Amino acid sequence: MNRTRRGEGHPVAQRRIDAFRRRSRLALSLAASALIVAGCSTAPSSLDPRGPAAAEIADLWWLMFWLAAVLFVATLAVLFYGLWRARRRQVDHPPPLSDRTLVVVGGVAIPAVALLIVLVFSVRTGTGLSPTANPSALTVEVIGHQFWWEVRYPEQEVVTANEIHIPVGTPVQLRLTSVDVIHSFWVPQLHGKMDLIPGKTNSFWIEAAEAGVYRGICAEFCGIQHARMQFLVLAEPADQFSEWLAAQQQPAMQASDPVLQRGLAVFFEADCAACHTIRGISMTEATGEVGPDLTHFGSRRTIAAATLENTRGNLGGWVLNPQEIKPGNRMPPTTLDTESFHALLTYLQSLK
Ligand code: CUA
């Protein structure tokens, strides 16, 4: 502790310093709150729906909000009327409503009507959320892992991670499960939540009314990196989606030049292949299933489950020390000499 600070010990000066410190602390906490609020405004909001299911849910939310707002204001009005009567000493005059009427109307009739309205609209929304089964719909399997999302298109034999491409304006059937603990799939702008439960497959669906990138999050606490278990839904026009799907069906790009070949060799030397799959490479198979399939890794927008943008710098930091970025994830740190490290990054980025 610095004991030679100016003014230390003098009572008036000390009070000023204390007041200054209090003000600084207040300013800091206000700034922090402002940052948190600003952060919230960029988070995906279920009140900004971009799909039919999310729109139904948002409508129900607004109905409940306005109903509650009207009843809250009405209750306050009755309260203030009572206070006003008490101040004006009008308590001796009979009130406009008898106690009995007040209890029957305010305590039974109005709540019953309000709850009935909410019940009717909830049931209506609930039925609107279950689409009629469509056997020809595109099916996507989403498998929860601590702390990332495996994404499979079983009929097309496509496997990717943390990124779900869907054609815009079409309901897509989802089959959700988990390999470890319970996770919950939530794309606030497209639909409500659905749990991923180990040993069970839940059916769900999503549909985007307009093309765009929608952030999804894990909505069930699943461990220390729960908050960084996110993903993206990319809703694309039909032709763009088919193009993407066709590209993902291809085996990995062959390592055509010496740097890429060196990168591929490092991938095996550093034991990356023990946990990750790269489909269609000519060397020994890389078929690990602990971490994400990397066959078309370079085509993805993010790494570490939508935690970081998929840039060379972020990828380098992740490969060297993933525990620094997401403590508790299952990827170990990697020690490599500079040349091998850069060759590996170049190779991984080439996997478009
Ligand atoms: Cu997965 Cu929370």
C-alpha cells in the first residue's frame, strides 16, 4: 500500500479522497451496467422474429405484456384512489364499490378473464408451433457436445459443426440429441427452445422467412463453457443452399503444394487426427469423433462454437492454447515449432 499519498491522514483531504473514490466506483459501475445493457441489444432477440414460429411466440409475448400492463396500471389506479380517499378523510363516506363487490370483481372475475385469455392464446400458439409432419422435408441432425454442436445432414452424408445452413422459406426438420449432458437448442429469432437429451431424440423444426445469419445459443446450463456454446443458422436462397450442400458433400481438398502437405503431416504428428475427422485425405485415416469434423473447416465463419471469427490469428491462438480461450473444453494445447505451426494453419484454412 502506498502510504505517502498526498493528503493521506488530513481529515478534510481524506474525506475528499473518499468521496472521489466513491464517485469513481459509482461511475465505473454505471459504465459497466451500460456496457452490459449495450451487450444485450446486440444479442438475438425473440422479439425480433424472422420465422413463422418465432412470430407466433412474439405475438403471445406482446399479448401477455399488454394485458399485464393494463392490469398493473388499473391496480395502481385503485391503490392511489384509496390513498387519495384516505388523505381527503373520505373514509367515512361509503366507497363507490362495496368490499364484497370489489373482491368478486377485482379478485375473482378480472383474474379469471385475464387467465382465460392467456390460456386460449397459449393453446392457439402451441398448436401453431407444431407443423404437420412433412416426410419430404430436409432433415438435419444436431448433436450436443460439451461445448459445441455437431451438425449432420444424414441423407446427403454431410457433417459439419456449429453452423447450420438451411434453405430460406422452407420448414427444416431437426432431430436433436446429445452425447454427454442436457443442452438446449435455441435460435431466438426462429423458434423457441428444445432440449438435446442423451439417449433420446427430440423432433423439432425451424424455418426462416428471410435470408440471413441467425445466432443460436445453448439454453441449458451444461458446464463451465455453457455461455460459449453457440452456433449460427445461415438461411440461404435455395440455389445458394444447394451449392453449399454440394460443396460439403465433396471430400476434403487435396494438399497440393509442399506447405499444405507439410500442414497435413503436422495434423497427424500433433495428434489432431485422434479427435478430428477430415474426410477423403489420402494418408492414414483421420476419423476422430471427439471434436468437430474439419473436412470443410475453412468454409466456416467461426471457430470454438461461434466464440471467435474464423481468422488465421484466432485459429493460431486456439490451436496453441484452447484452454486460455475456453477453459474446460476438451482440446489440449499444442506445442509446435514456428514452421510446423504456420503450415498447419495454412492447411486448415485451405479446407474450404
Ligand atoms: Cu450446452 Cu449449455
